Amino acid sequence: MLVALFLAASVAAQDRTGTVRVVVAPDRADWTYAVGQPASFRVTVTRDGHPLAGTPVSYALGLERMP
């Protein structure tokens, strides 16, 4: 009985990572903006389908690299 309790406690103490998903969506369905027009994005982070509120997100902007 004591061994089973110890094993259950050690399993419960392990970090759970799950599947983390980051979704970035623009505020316009067609992703089209005029030159100089500000663009807004919604960033959603979930783990196993559940929102992770308050998750810090960092990003960088740069030139578009399309031919």
C-alpha cells in the first residue's frame, strides 16, 4: 500500500507539458491592408485546447521577404 501511494505521488509531481498551440490571426479576414494602415492581430495560446491566459508573447517585425 505504501509503495502504491509513493508511486502515485511521484507521478502527480511530474511536470505536465501537453500540446501547446500558438494561433496568430489578423483583424481582417482577407489579410489585406493599405500601405501605412495599421494591422492588428489576435494571439491565442492554448494547451491541450485550454486557453493559457496571461502567457507572455514576444515578437519582432521586419521586412517582408516575398519576391
